[in-house]
Amino acid sequence: QVQLVESGGGLVQTGGSLRLSCAASGRSFSIYAMGWFRQAPGKAREFVARITWSGGSTNYTDSVKGRFTISRDNAKNTVYLQMNSLIPEDTAIYFCAATNRPYGTTRPGRYDFWGQGTQVTVSS
């Protein structure tokens, strides 16, 4: 019953920045955490970052620490992913996800609701 819509993807050069947004609607009050995952061609979907909705606790995969920042605006039911110092390895489809489970929130299988994805392409 939760619907997620991502936006903000695009094509940037190495070193550039993008800000992804994910707007939640429906039973968003039930969300415990929202996360960002990405999937490159031929690869499995991988965890990028997540934030708990109430406390704002964050977690990042090692490869994006110091470059990406996840945040949320509870009033707008929106989560953001600020991506700086982008590198070609960041190229992927980025998916927003939401879960009402209070544990295991770095695992794709723990998320019940997913957006359609937004393409991020970083050129050399």
C-alpha cells in the first residue's frame, strides 16, 4: 500500500553530483526505514544507504561513505540521496525502497515496497 516514486537521475561526468529524491505515498506512516539500492547491468541489486524514518539513523555501504548522504524530510514523506564525487562505478539504476521491518535493513529481501528506479550514469 506504500508507493514510491524516484526522481533525479541523469548523466554526469566523473566528479559530478546528483540528488535523488523518493516520494512516498499511501501508508507511509508504517515505514520503519527507507533505503537506496542500485543495480548495474549483469550484477545483483546492492545496498547503498538507508535511513530510519523516526530516528534518522543512517547506514552506508563502504564504497559510498564520505561521498553520499541520505536524508529525509518527514513532513514531505520524502527521502533523498545526495551523491557527490561520482565515479563510473556508481553507474546503475537506483531504487528507492521502504520497509516496516526494524532489522536487516541493508538487505533487499527485507524491503516490501520499491520504486521503479532512476538511471544514474557517470561518464569517464
